[in-house]
Amino acid sequence: MTLSVALVAGLHSDARREVVDRLLRTVPGSIALHHDLATAPAGTVLRLVRDTSGELSRSEAPLVNDCACCALREDLVPELKRLADSGLTRLAVVELWDSVEPKGMAEVVVAHGAGVLDLTGVITAVDPALVLPYLVNGDDLADVGLAAAASDRRTVGDTWARQLEYAPVLALVDSEDADDEDRALLAQLHPTARQVPAHSGELARLAFAGFDAEAAAAAQHPACALLPQEAEEAGVTTLVWHRRRPFHPERLYEALEELCCAAARSRGRFWLADRPDTLLSWDAAGGALCVENAGPWLASLPDAAWEMVPPMRRAAASLDWHSEHGDCCQHLVFTSPGLDRHGLEQLLDACLLTDAEYAAGREGWKTLPAAFDSLLDPVS
């Protein structure tokens, strides 16, 4: 017998608890599991199991490799399988701890629970009034007591953005402080999400709706991410900036601080002239920017290598193919209340190669200052 599993994530702990409680009340035979990582500094992770009647059990699991999230992964699947073997549980609701991101846990359940566990839902609990304050919070998780490991360098803003954008379902709690701007921001950050009130009876149905972890991962990959479209509502703007000319590395590097502070959230893929074959990812929230090498542009690969590329990646490239540059492009999306659209476009355009620089061609581009080496090739 397979056990249906639903993940409930989110930094808004009160909202998360409300969503979990609602599922326990509306789905007969449901049980909630929660790993409290706050005890990690003492060397353990606390596992709590409860249903509508209250707490059923609590136990401790040791840290694995000094990592609370690793301990969670090691302990979660065996506990879920134990519930599946009992045959008494209809739905296991996994309430993820504050800073745990649903993507990693979803992939663990799918990879190690085949034939026994069925991941049927991923939900992020949201207090609409807190979306913007959390998104622009540049504090390190370690500074606010939410780091999952000693090596955890994430910030509140970027963690919250990934929790929000990965889940296909956003469960919204009632909030007297939420206004039209908050709701517009939420809709523009994740326009394809199904938004439901936390008290809605639809929430239980969506917990069983099904979840495709492979498709969800592909939708987050910078090469084929389902990025938001242009939007303008209630003072919130989403700007989609798409160009075919590469960036001048030095001018872009000098503009990074201004660019990553220009919007509450920005993401996408970009093209540097001195690395013309490399697809680079852009991920910024709370004034913190992460730039990473996301592999080669498909245009730089030999035809024979295309067969090794996932179909979703090939499809995304073909939809955005250019006769001269293939899939190489700038595709950045900025979302924020009060966005200076015109100023941001001017700044971005000023970072592109000039006509003379562009005319030098790829061999000439590679001689430009390698300003991004410190970010992309750090000395270990």
C-alpha cells in the first residue's frame, strides 16, 4: 500500500502551522510529521508526530555530518515508510522546518520512496502581509537562528523566494494587514501557482492532486525556467528584459549592486561576452545576488550532444532560438513595488556591448576584462 505524502513549507511558521492543522482536521486518517531543527546546535534533531488529537510521539535523531537537513533526510523516509507499513495513515503531512526548502525534500521522498510513498502535494504556507518583508530581508539565516548547518550561507530573502516559487500551491492565511499591493506582488512572483485560502476545503483536494518533481526541477532551472511575464498592478511591476547582445563583463560587474537592489526579486539567465559559451544564472532577493555557471548554451554544443540534453531544455531553446546566436541571450525578470522601469532598462542596456565592441566578434570578446572570475571561479 502506498502512502500519500504532502509537504508544507514556508518561513511563515504561524501560517504553516495553520495550514497543517487544517489538513489534519479535513483529511481523516492524516498524521503530521515535523522535524524541529532548532535543537541542532545541541547535536540532535527533534521529530514530532501528531494528529488531530495532539502529539503522538517525540524522539531525537542525531545530526548527520554536522548538518540538520541531512539528519532530516536520513530520518524522514524511514519514518514515512513505517507509517505506510502500518496501513492506518491516509495522508502524511510533512511540516518542514522554517528554512528547509521543499525542493530538496520533495526529491528525497521521490527518490527513496518509490513504490511505497507517493508525493501528492507540495504547498507553501503564506501570510500575504509578510511576503515583501521576508523577500527584502538580506539577513543571513545564521544571524537569525535559522541556519540548517554551520556551512549554511543562505539569506532569509533568497530562501523565502525559493520556497514560494517552487510550490504549485500557495495556501494563504487571513491577514488584516495584507493589501492589494501584497496580493499583486504574490501573484507576480509566482503567476502559475494555485492560490487557495488556508481555510478552504479545496486545500485537502490539492494535497492529493499529484506532484511531478522532475518537471518542478526543470521549471526552476535557469535554462528553461518558467519566468513571470510582464505585469503591472497595484503599484507592483514585473519587467521582462530580453536582449540578444552579450554583456560587457566589467560594466555589468560595476552595476551589480545597483541592479540587485533595484527590485525585491530578480532572476533569469544571462550572457557574458568573455564567456560566450556559458549560460549564467541570475538569482537575487533581499539585495543579495547569486551568479552561477549553469552549463553551456545549447548553441555551443555539437549536434551529437543534443540527444543528451533533457527534452524540456531542448524545447525551451527552440522557442527562443535566434538565427545568429542560437539560444544565447539575456532574459532577466525584475519584480517589485515601485520599480523604476525606465531607469532599470537604461542601466541594463548600458551594460551591453557597444556596436564597436560587438563587431570584434567572439575572439575579441574573450579579451575583455574577466571581471566575474572572482564570483564564478573563486579560489578554494
